[in-house]
Amino acid sequence: MRSPRRPPPPPAKIADVARLAGVSVATVSRALATPEVVSETTRERVLAAVREIGYTPNIAARNLRARKSMMVLVVVPDISNPFFADVLRGIDEALAAANYGLIIANLGQRPDQEARYVNLALAGQVDGVLLLCGHMLAGGGRKLTDSPLPIVAACEIIPGADFPQVEVDNRAAARAAIEHLIGLGHRRIAYLSGPRANILDRARAEGYAEAMAAAGPTDPAWIVEGDFTFQAGIKAAKALAALPSANRPTALFAANDEMAIGFIKAARGLGLAVPENISVIGFDGIDYADFCEPTLTTVYQPRRTLGAVAADLLIGLMTGRDKPHARIERVETQLWARASAARLTVDAG
């Protein structure tokens, strides 16, 4: 007969590590949670004991005792927008390096979602919040600022906020895009905006206006309001194609790449060749810009860096490394000149 199977040994406990290493339980806890506060000799003894008996720290229990979740809430206005993919990647990499996880809150143009995420944050389920949505969350009679939770905003800054924020200089970047078109000989330059209430669009519209002031008069018909979607670019192409040829723009600056790509797609079907009849510049440098035909000239935002910088600022607040105060960190943009914008050789009309 087979002998009965022996039950597995009970899991090693922190007291077992302490006994083997010849130190107190508190010292073992410090060596594993904050190794920088114990001596190197002690730390090595503790780690050797951990390896020998196969001890696995109970992270959940440790976090509960410390009243930490080791999670961060990242609020995104629209997860379907490809711009945010690399921003989230940069955030995730920086948080993971500091042993934090993330919860993605997708607002999806639904204000009713805000109350849900405010309640989640105020219930202590996260240690900090990264706002990528351009406004402070509120809902159900509560506001995110009702608690001392560390907050950092990125991508879309919040005017007057008393916490760190990360952005690019949208006005200067838009101005540089228009100046590039002016340098190519264009004077009739259209602007395909985002929603007028959006803070990003306000800054980019200011850059457009500043640069166009040096190029001559601007026709209001050249300014078309969009919403950052491919469909907005398609509608803009139809609107500009309907203008009299003598007043039709020879170039277009779109407030983001999605609208620029939608415009290029629709312009071809309307008899407007890009860049032969109209040059196009976008904003963001999303991956799709490499694959549209022609390839898109665009203002590149280092999205991964932007996300990583924002996450590092939040980690500094959550760990006490930094003190909370209002500040704006800026990352640099680049103008990527590609095939969709060319020198004006003959009038498009």
C-alpha cells in the first residue's frame, strides 16, 4: 500500500525569517519594505534567510497596514483616441518601476462616469490620481479635491490648479507649424480646430492666429470647428472644397492627427490632391501618421515621455519625496516634415 501523502509544510512566516537571520520581526519588515533604512550587512542576512526558507511577503497585508493600495487612478477623456496609448505606456512603465499599478478611468464623453471615479478615489482605493482630461473630477455632490489625495495633471492642463502639471507648449508648437507653411509659400491657411471649449484648442488657435497675423488677412471661412475625430476631418474637407476656388485655402493645419488624416482621406474623393492642391499638417505624431498616404507632416509630442514625467511627479508626491505645489513641467515638441506639406508652386485655385 502507498503511504498517505503528507500535507505540504505550512508557508514560511516573517517570524521564521527573523529567527534565522537573528534579527527582530520589525527589522525584517524594514529590510523588505524600506531596505535603505537598514545596514547592508543586516539586509543581506535578511535576504539570505528569505531565500533559504522561501518566504513570500504578503504585499496586500503590508499595504493594508500602511494604509496604501499601491494603485493609481489614471483618468482618460477617451480611451479610443490613439494619442493616449503611448501616454499610458509611459505612465505604466514609471509606476511599475516604483511597484505601483494603475486603474484606467475612461470618461468616454460621459460626465455621469465622473461620480463613479470620484467615489472610487475618495474611498481610499488609490494612492494618487493622474488627470489627462483637462478638468477636476466632480459628481454626486463630491469633488476629487475633497480629500488630500495627491494629484498630477498631464496633456490637458487645468488653469489655476495647485498641483503639478505636465504639457507641451501648444501655442508655440502651433505657431511653428503655421510658420512652416508660410515658409513653403502658403498664405491662405485653414485651421481645423478641436472643440472651442477645449484648453488644448484654445492654445493651438492662439498659435495659429499669431502666425497668421504676419501672413496677411484671414477669412473666417478658413476656420472650421471639429472634435478631434476622423469624421471631423471628413466634414472639413467637404466644407473647404465647397469654397470658391479663388478663396480656397492652399494649406490646412489640423489641431490633431486624426482630423488631418480624415481630411486627407476625404479630400482625395473631392478632387483635392494632397499636397498638390492643399498641404496638410497635423498635431500629435500618432503612429497612423506614418501609414497614411501621403505620410503626414505633424507636430510630434513625445507622449511616452510626457506620461513618464507625470507619473514620476505623482510618485514623488505619494512617497513624500516632493512637497505638493503648483508647477508646470514642459516637454519639447518636434515638427516632423513629411510628404503631406509641400512648397506652393501654383495657386490651388
